[in-house]
Amino acid sequence: MPDDQPGNPTITPSGHAPGEVVLPLVRALESIRRRAWLLLLVAAICTILGFVIATVTGLGIADYYLRTPPTLRIAILVAGLIGLYSLLRARVIPALRFHPALTEVALRVERTPQGKKAGLDGLLASGLELATPSPFAVDRDRSDKAVRRAAAAFTAAPSAFDILSPRRTLLAVAMAVVLALPAMGLSVWRPHYAAIALERIFTPWTSAAWPKRTQLADLTGITVHSSRASIPIRAIVQHEMKSTPDVWVRFRTVAGGVASSWRSELLTAQGRREHSPDAKTHGDLVERLIEADADASPAFDAHEVVVEYRLQSIDDQSAVTRVRLVDPPLIVRAEVEVVAPSYVPADAGQGASGFVSGTEKLSEGVAVAS
């Protein structure tokens, strides 16, 4: 139908509505889109943050008990960084790129219960489309009326602005807070330990180390001992545990440069506490008798024999201590001089029951009569 024929509506190459009608509608939809973007981003960040906090807390506790080596901690750190990158790529980057067209936002508003109740179903998106420039010819009067109806219905239904449910985001925030509570509690309770855990997890190549749960002090104090007697090993262990932790003595015998294999014996708690000689350590007393390995070398009797030992607990050990074994002194020759007292007659030495005067050489099996 020709454009200038009477009775026909005016056709324009692009439909449009007055700015005062269109702009509020566009701004409202843009506001909804911004809120959706923010909710998605916060939910993604909180989800990843909670996962990271829980993982770091678990790794710190496990490392405290296991005292993992640097190589294992480096491998865990690399695996964790790869996992974090995957999470960022899967959750955060899509949230950052979230930018749907306003028409899609309008369609989403129409499908909500609030939009249907306000009569926006099939009206808001079409009105928004008619308000935007189009290469096709449209009826300007009808498009203006449609836009005005859509804007009026949308404005009259303020609940339509609440189509975005923050439940998912609030749940992610709550989970992040719950997962962070143990970490916060441990940090307040043991801030020094928390700092060590973070350093060992995120910089595993450094020399950060946990404080020892036990501290040993050697009370043996022997450097030379008889080769025919057991060596008494004494130590004290300082700790904060409910019962005395296990303390082991590892020892070996070295004879003529030939060493036996290491052996271990568990020290026995004595039920009392003592101080170390330097008064730096105060703890439970533990003791054990150990026997030197006489068969460490076939030349046991011809060379110097040394017992090497060190004390060990769950996370502490002493330096190696050397005890030289020597044969105890033996009586190989002895003489005794018996002098009779003054009240004994001079001839009392005659007879089996008398005193023996003079000097006698003593040897095995020889006794002096009395």
C-alpha cells in the first residue's frame, strides 16, 4: 500500500519511541543485567575462594602431622595451581563475559511469575525491539503505542526488578564463610603455626619448618664403658602430649673399622620428670639398657670397639654419640702380708688353726688360713 494514500498509517524506515519512554525501560533492563553479572561473579569467586581455603587448611593440618618433604609439597603446589586455573577458566571467566542482549533480558523478565502477573508476557521484548532502529519499515504509531504499553506495564510492576534470585550467591557466600571459619580459628589460636603452614604450602622450596612436638636431651653422659656390661641409656623427652611419646635408641657397634647394622630399642618411661644438665629441657625420664654387638668383627679383641648411638622421637633426634668399650681391670697378681697381733703367742703360728705370719703369694685357688 502506498505511503501517501489516505487512511493508511505513516510508515517510516525505522521505528522509534520518544526518548523519555524508551530510556527508562532500557536503563531498567541494563540494571537487571548488571545485577545478574554481579551475582554470577560473586557466586563464582566465593565458590572458588571457599574451595581454596578448605584445601589450604586441610593441607596445613596434614603437613603438621606428616611433615611432608619439599619435593612432595612442590608437586602439590603445581597440581593446585593447575586446578585453580581450571576453576577460574570454568567459573570466573564465563561470569566476567556475561553480557546478554537487552532483548534476552526482556524475554527472561516476561517468563518470570512477576512478569506474567504484570502482563509483560509477549509485550516487553517486542516493545523493546520496536524501540530500536530497524532496517525494515514499521508502523511508527503502532510501534510507539506498543513501546508505551510495555514501558507502562513494566513501570507499574516494580516486582519485575526482583526477577534475580540471590539464593545461589548467598549460598556460595555462606559456604565460603563456613569453610573459612576453621582457618580463622586456627589463625587466631596459633598465628605462628598458621604463618608456617602458609609458607610451607605456597613456598615449599624455603627452609620453613614446624616447631618440634618433642625435644630430646641425652642424660647418658658416658664416653667409656666396660665391654662386659650393658650400657645404660638415659634421656628426657619434653612434650605437650597426654602421655610420654615413644623414644627410640638406634645403635651399632664398630670394631676395627667394621660396623654392624643399626639396631633399635624402645626406651621405657620411668614415671617421673627431670631437668637436663643445662636446665633448658624439662620432661619425662626414659631409660634402656643396650648390649654391644660382640660379633661385629672377628677381630673384636684386637681392635678398639666403639658403640655409636642416637636418640629418636617422632620429630626430633640427637646427634650420634660414641662410647668406647674397654675391658675392665683384672687382678692378675696380689700379695698379702699377715702380721699376728701382739696378744698372740709367738708359737701360735704352728698348727692348722694358727695364724700364718709372713708373706704369701696369692694365686687362684689359694686361701689364707685364719
